[in-house]
Amino acid sequence: MTIQVLGRRCSRRSGRSRWLLTLAVPFVVALVLTAKAWATPSYLLTLQTLAFGVAQDGISEHMQVSTNPNGTVTPWQMQLQAQGDTDYHLARLVVSPSGHSGWHSHAGLLIGVVQSGQIDFYDALCRKHTVGPGEVYTEDDEVHAIANTGTVDAELYITFLVKHGAPRRRDEPAPDCASETGIP
């Protein structure tokens, strides 16, 4: 019988293969267990995808509007650039009271608007920013989490712009300050 160990073929009786297995197996098991311990899944959160599409070759838009409908001038501009194929997701998110997103990041940009209720947004330093109805917030590739500390559901509509084929969400280890937030 032959086994594959770290890219080399060794006979089962080989002392070298036993030595490598003795070192490799506990390391791999520890890595898997640690990764699971790091995961911070969401709790009392429902995500419904409303639309999905792919912007082939990315997005490159720049616009500037200076004149208001009433004729007054107030400069405003927007620039959005994504190089490479970009996935677009539109979703409805409901976070129940005591619910949270878990600590996570994105392989791109999330733009969210709170339709009803409110959420607390926490950055990697556990700084809290409360977002209420009609307010917009963003999330990116930095570690963060949201929580509903209110007594009613928080309903949000969110747009994800992420690298094509990448997951919308990446579970991340909780920062050292997470115990201050109530989010594990």
C-alpha cells in the first residue's frame, strides 16, 4: 500500500512517512478546528436575493451634476470603477431583535439602506454607528458586523458589488474587542 504525504510517495512502512504523518495530521486537525472556532455565523438573520447579474469587463462610471431641478447650483459627482468582471447582487435582509451578522467582510462593496427598524454597525475596532430608517451605510473588505438591539425587525435592502465568482460574505475571526459588542 502506498500513501501520498506532502507531495511524496512513501511506502507505509517507511519511518519517514510515519514521522511526516505524525507532524502533519495534528497540524491539519488543529488548523481545521481553529478555523471553525474563528467562524462567526449570523444569528436571527434572513437574506433574500432579489436580483443577480454580472457586469462583464467591470464598471466605469463618472458623472457630475451641478444644476438642481429648481435652477440653483450645487455640485455633486459620483465615480464608480470596478476593474474586471463584477457580480451584482440585490437583496432584502431582515435582522430580528437580538440578531446579528457575525463578524465578516466582503470581496467588494456593500451599500445598504435601512427600510425600517435600526441596526448597529461595528467596525474592526468595535466602534458603533447606529443606522436608522432611510439611512445608508457601506461595508467593505474590512472586518465588521451588524446587530439589531431594538425590539422590532430591522429590514434592509442591500446591493453587493463583488469580484466575479467571489462569495458575497466571508466569515472572519472576531476582533479582540468583540465581547464589548455582544456579537460572538
